[in-house]
Amino acid sequence: MSTTTIEPFWQRLPAIARYPLREAALYTIIALVACSLLEGLPGIGWVISILLWLAGYKYAFEILRATANGRTDPPEQGLGDDTGEVWRYLGLQLMMIFIVAACFLLLGPVVGFATLTLMIVIQPAAVMSLAMDGAVFHALKPGTWGAIISRVGGPYFALVGLLLVFQLSAGNASTLLSSVLPPFLSGLLVYAVALWGLFATFHLMGYLILQYHEDLGFAPDSIDGGSALPPDRDQTLLDAASGLVQDGDTDTALARLREEIRSRSVSPAVHQLYRRLLQSAGDKAGLAAHGRQFIGQLLAENDERTALVVARESLEAEPLFRPLLCEHATRLAAAAERSGQSALAVQLNEVAFHGFTKESTAVDAGIRAAQLMSERQGRDAEARQLLLAARERQPTPEQAAQIDSTLALLDSIAG
């Protein structure tokens, strides 16, 4: 546990409001506003507008993650090519909008407004979850929102109120500027104010993660912009567990490692030692259970190679193993296929298909598993059965067409 005291966010509100006007954040706002002049180009102006907003959200996420990891200065480089987190954020927002719209249309204005209010309250929790582990569907789960809100407590609702204040302030400033300045100049300033509100709100959410990182099970890289936090706690744990194993007390070592893994974020070295001890003890159920959690962490860190090793071990330990999320299984299946591990790709696609029957993407996984079974393993009969099962899942028209074309190909092979 860090002994550094983190100043509460409510004591830093002026600094948080000024954050977008500091160094790299201000330069980013200036650069994006300058580029917005190109939005008037015929034919491509709308494309430039979309790219600029993607860049703005990309930098906002860099602000959130940098702040959550204890780096209180604006990130120097945040407009790289990797926009995956932006697409995940937009997907999260679209899902929330769809839920609210469906409630208005199907259940009436009372339920619709109640749902809208709920979404406003839980949106910061969903975004914070997305920033911490990168999983969209995990961020949409009520249990995730409840865990974050309950661990932060009353300050969370203060955060919601402050986010609304930032957004309303940006909106009011935009309205005022539009009424007193020429359209060209007001348009540039309105965009700048909107970016200020965006960067300030994401900085505030990141600071909340930093302030309550121990309660949220999140391990920041540094505190108050200092050097990386020393790995003393993990190293102490590893030394203690190794000592217990040498003394022949493997059960106690496993218990200590299990308790730490469940209570906080630990380093990959701790996870690997825990898995080695589980394998030595022949605890297949424990190995599979840990694999579900560890795979999620590895994928959030983009370590697909290690995640594939963990998935293979978990499948060997428990043939019915499945990760926490369907997207974990499909992402690993794609990674296995890219690396030439077709048998593992088939297994993981089957895991997604059989383990997540309500997910639309599971149908795609079943189709791909069938194709690989036929192409790489010659298991045409099993591939046919899998495709017929996929047909019973109410596939989309595109999926149905793919199922039919693959079945036709199998028929031609059978002659």
C-alpha cells in the first residue's frame, strides 16, 4: 500500500478546470482547432470533422489513463494511430443511447426519462471501467457500475454533479460566444470550449480512479507524477511464497497468492507463480478459474501471446473452460489463427459458440470454427453439425448467407 497521500479531487477543482490549458493539452486544443479550418473543404469536410473528433476523444482517453496512473501533467503524445479505445468508447455510448431510445419508444416517457437519468449517473462508472480493463461488455454490466459506485461511495455522486457542471459550463459558453461573435470566429472558439470540457471531464474521471485506486483494485504506475511505484509489495509476496514452497508449505503459499490476486491488481510474475503452483498441485479447477481472470488482464495489456498460453493451459485443465467474455474468446481465436495455431483457434471459436449462446458474435465464431474444421482438419461432418446448430441461433441475414455458402461448399466436397 502506498504511503503517499493523494489530495482529494474536491480540493483540486481549480487545478482540474485549468488542466486543459496546460502545456501539451493546450497545444492539442490549438492544433485541433486549427485543423478544423479544413472542415469547409468541399467533399471531404465531413471526413475531416469525424477525424478531428476521433483525435479529440483519443487524447481525452490518454488524459484519463495518464491521470489514473498518477501522471498529473498532460500527456505529450496522445494522437497516435491506435484508436481502439475510442471505438470502444463510442460503442459504449451507442449502446447506452440505444437503451434510452428503446425505453422511450417502447415503455413511454416516464420510463424513458428514468432510464436517461440512470444512464447519466452510471456513465462515469462505465467509462472508468472501460479505461481500466478495455472491455465494453464488462463496462455495460450493472454489477460493474455497482462495484465502482459502492467502493467510491458519496464522492462518486459529487463527480457526476461536477461532470454535469463542466459540460453545462461548456455549453453555456458556446451559446454566449455564438451570440456575440461572427460565425467563423465563434465556431472556432465553440470547438475550443468543447474540447476544454471534454479534456477536463476525462481528467476528473482519471483523478477519481487515482484517488480511489486501492478501493478499485487498480495499480497506478506512479503517484503525483513521481517515478514508477516500486514493486516492493509484489516482490515481497513472491519472496514469501517462494520461501513457503521451499519449506514444503505449498498450500499456505497458494492461499497467500490467491488472497492477493483477488484483492488487488498484481504483476504478471505473481500470476505466473500462482499458476505454476496450481499445476504442481494438480488443481485443474483452480487453474481454469484463475485463467478466466488472468486472460482478461493480459488482453487489456495487449499481451495476446501470453493470453494464448494461459488459454491453452486452461482448456487442457478444463475442456469446458470459457473466459469471462465472448470477445475474449473470439479475440484469442483470431490471434491463434494468425499465429498458425489452427487447432487452438477451432477450440476457442467453439468455446465462444457454445459458451455464449446469446451473443451474436458467437454465431460468427461457430461459422469460423466450422470453416477451420473443414479446411485445416478435414472434420467435415462435425463442421456441418456446427453450421446447422448456428442456423438455429437466429443468425443475421449476412450470417445466414455465410452458413449456407459454407454448407454448400461442404456438399460439393462430399460429392
